Amino acid sequence: MKKLMLTLFILMLAVPSFALTGISIGIKGGVASYSDDIMTAPGYDADGLKLIGGQVKISSLPVINLLVSGEYMWKSETLGFGTDQLELNQHDFALSATALYPIKFKVISPFAGAGISNHNLGFDYTAPLSLSLEDNGVYVPDSENRLGYHLIGGFDVNVPAFPVMFSAEYRQNWIDTDNESVKYYSISLGANFKLP
């Protein structure tokens, strides 16, 4: 028992030397807006999608920071066709890796960067049997995975002696499709918990 206690005590003393520094884990929320007509449904507005996500920032690299994030964007909209209604649900799940160049100040640190992402774009709908989508010129694409890239700008707010860092970012995104690149932008606010 004494050997076990001594081993645990030595391991507890050694843990800080193996700790990873410069890593923060957090959440984000915001809005996204697609500027392209990615749906052929008449009257569909691809503006004001809700955005929620999580992120891990590694800021211990020599020149750049690395941001790995997952974001889920969605919007539901009801379209009327005479007495019938079509419920359209658009969603986009994106996994991104971004290289950030920070300008470090004591409290507010602006940053800019670029990265790549994988988007899972999907569209679901609910329609009554009396509504013919084809007759009304409505085509709902299947879910698909697409590669994207983005530019990002924003700033971090680092409150001294406080374990949470706040951030605001603007991201301009492009998603490759069979025909042309789809563009959208997102604005989000985040809070990251700094690991010791």
C-alpha cells in the first residue's frame, strides 16, 4: 500500500510537466447566410441560418495558431403553393481546420487566417400528397459531402486572470459544387476555456 501511495504521489508531481499548454476548448454561436441560389424552390430564402459549434484552438505553435472546429447550420422554412404547404429544412455540417495569424496584445488580439473544410449539405422536406413538387418546379437535392475553403478575420478578448477567452469572427466561405462554387458568410461569437 505504501508503494502504491508513493507511486501515485510521484505521478501527481510529474503531471504538470506533461501538460499541454496553449490549448483552449470552446463553443460558438451565430448566423450564416448563403448568397447563392442553392435551392431551386421558388421563394426559398437561404439567409439567416442558425449556427452552433465547438472549437479547439492551439496557440502554442511558433508563428500561427491552429483552429479546429465543427459547425452545424440549419434553417426551416414553410413555402405555400395555393392551399398546400411545403416544409423545407436546410442543414450544413462543416468540419474545418484553419491556420490563424494572431497579432497578440494584452487584452484584445486581432487575427486573420485561411483554411479548408468538409461540408455535409442536406435538405429535408415534408409535403402533403396533394402537392406535386415537379409540377411546381421544385427540386430538392440529395445530401452530399463537399470540400470548401474559407478566409477568416476576427479578434480574441483575453481577460487577465480569467480562464475563459472570448472571440468574434467573420468567415467568408466557398463550397465546391459540380457547377460552380457556392458562397456564404458566417458571423459568430465564441467562448473558449483555457486549459492549464
